Amino acid sequence: MKKTVLLLSLAGFLLSAGCNAQPSAKANETTGNSGDKIEAYYFHFTARCVTCRTVEAKAKENIETLYPELVKQGKISFQSINLDDEANLPLAKKLGVGGQTLLIVKGGTKIDLTSYGFMYAMHQPEKLKAIMKEKIDNLLASR
């Protein structure tokens, strides 16, 4: 019995340690960028859990299915950014990102959707889609 509890505790610890999704401490603050383009970013590390991969896949799918014409026109984009690639560190630093993060950026506005991504991508993807649509629609209306 003690071995089972110990093994379950260890498994829980390893799962939580392997996926360090953390919302940016600077969420919803201005970035100093300008422009009308909306950029969705999913920052991640090379070693990734199933949830991390699902957040990325669902976020990308949502952008592409909700706004196909704007994606085609280059007005909305989705980028997956590996934080283990040193070439990506300046962008991560500029946006205040240090771990797995789902961000929507337009000009000086930055919206951190990391918590929603990790709460809903796996088991309630439609809820994540609705939240992303609401946030992006608000950015589109503020042209």
C-alpha cells in the first residue's frame, strides 16, 4: 500500500515537473509594438507533454478555422516558438515569456491565454475556441 502511494505521488510530481506552463508575469501589458497585425504565439520547450502539444494544436486550429481569410491575407498569424532555440530568446524576452505560454499580440496589446489553454485544450476545446474568438474579435474591433 505504501509503495502504491509513493509511486502515485512520484508520478504526479514527475508529470507536474515535466510541464511547467506558467502565465507570463506581464500579462495584458503593452509591448511597445505597433501595427494592426494580430500574432498568436505558442512558446514551448523541446521536451513537451501531451497537454503542451494539444494546446499548440488547438490554438493553431482555432486561428486557422475561425479566421481563414485573415490568415490568408497575413493579418493574423500563428507561430510555434521553441524556447530552447537561442534564436527565439530575443522575442521571448521582448514579450516577457519564460515558459510554455499562449499569447495573442496586437501592437501594444498582449493577451495571455496560457491558463485557458491548459485548462480547456484537452477536455473542453470548444471553450478554448470561444475564449480565443472573443479575445481576437475584440482586438479586430479595436482597429
